[in-house]
Amino acid sequence: MANMQTLDPNASPLDYYGWELRRLREAAHLKQGQLGDIIFCTGSLIGQIETTKKVPTRDFSERVDAALGTDGLFSRLVGLVLRSQLPTWFQPYADMETKATYISTFQAQLVHGLLQTEEYARAVLAVNHHDKIDEVTAARMERQRIFQGANPPALWVVLSEAALFQEVGGPDLMRRQLAYLLEFHDHPWVQIQVLPFTAGQHTGMIGSFNLLRFEDDPDLFYVDSYDQGHMTANPQVIKERTVGYARLQATALSPEDSAALIARVMEERYGNQP
């Protein structure tokens, strides 16, 4: 890891953030402990972020902006920093996701990342990223900010019933995750359909996938695997997957019936445990 003497602001978004934090803190004639007192954290944390040993959070960044009067600089930088914590192979897709006007996805086993609670995301990511779980969880939560913009994308999710029964993090966590899904029932830009077990064979049996649509760019198909992602704008692939997704939508339960099933599983499987 870099130290205060060797930090290169051109090395990465995290290095640039740390370099700017140190530069502007010193310009304000504040020691690390003094800035920490102002923003309610330790001087040690300030030092760790300045030397890239810790990844800043959005809350930290907003507090620093207020304390140093930096006009939202760190609040803007933190988005780049958190995105840089995503797996390298996933970052191109994450960039395109922020530009999409319409996202349609089939999820075969897990709740889609844009609809995960923080504790569900942490439990899922801890399986393969236990050494940097705080960073990758924060990065996943940052992706969800696309719904907070002035022009959020429309998101249509077809979720296999298996995802409702795949217990992640224990029954209490799952109950809260399913309750969170129900909060989207009246959301103007989010639709959730559950593909029931009774559907039998279906066009999503190849696995989870995403389709992205843009205002001025070609549609994209994306699928990921253990250590890489595949994204293509090949017209034939887009045509086949679009038709396949339409069949999934037609086979899945309606949004209303899907919400009823989610509520039933939430109560019967993850309700009051003996």
C-alpha cells in the first residue's frame, strides 16, 4: 500500500482520493485527528484513507465535503472509488448499467444486485471476497444509486422461485430481503415477476443474464461466470435473448401474483422460527 510520501494521484481513483484528501486537509491547516474530531471519526481512519489502506464511504465523503467546504468534490469522487472496487472484469458492465434506459434481467438463483439489501449482499459477497468484504459490499450498494438520479432506468426482473428459497445469511436476513422486494411493488420503474417451479423447462435454463437498452446505442446482452463477464451487441444474440426473455415474462407470474408468492414464502418459510 502507498504511504504519504509515495502516493501517486494518477495510480487509481483511490490514490487520487487519498492524495486530494491529504492536500485539502493540509491546506485547511488541520491535522488528521483534528479533521477526525470535526467529522466524528478517528484520525487513524483519516490516515488510512489518505494512504489507501481504507476505502472511503459515501457518508464519510459527504462529511469531509461539509468540513472542508469542497463543494461536493469527495462526494463525486467516491462513486469512482467504489466502482473501482468492483472486479475488473465486471467494471465495463457496471459502466454501461449506469447509462441504460431499460434493464431486463433473469435471475436463476439469487436476488439481483440492484435489489439486494446490504446485509444480503454482504452475505453473498463474503463467500469469495472475505478479505475485502466492506469494499465490495459498498461498491454493490453504490450501483443502486442509479435509481436516485433524475432519469432512473426502468428495471424488469424475472426471478426464479428458487431465489426465494435459497437461504442466504439465515431466515431473519431472508425475511428482511423478501420484505424489501415487496417494497418495490408500487415502484414506478421497477417490476418483479417470479418464475414458479411449476413453469417446468424454460428459456432461462441457460442461467442468469441481463439485457440493457439505451436511447442512442445498440442493445447489450450480458452474462457473467465465476471469474469473467461476457457482453455483446451481436444482433443475432440480442434477437434470440430478447425473444427468450419475452417468453420468460409470459411464463412468469404477474407482478401482483409474484408479490403474493413472495409474501407467502416470507411468512411460511422465514416467519417466526421455533
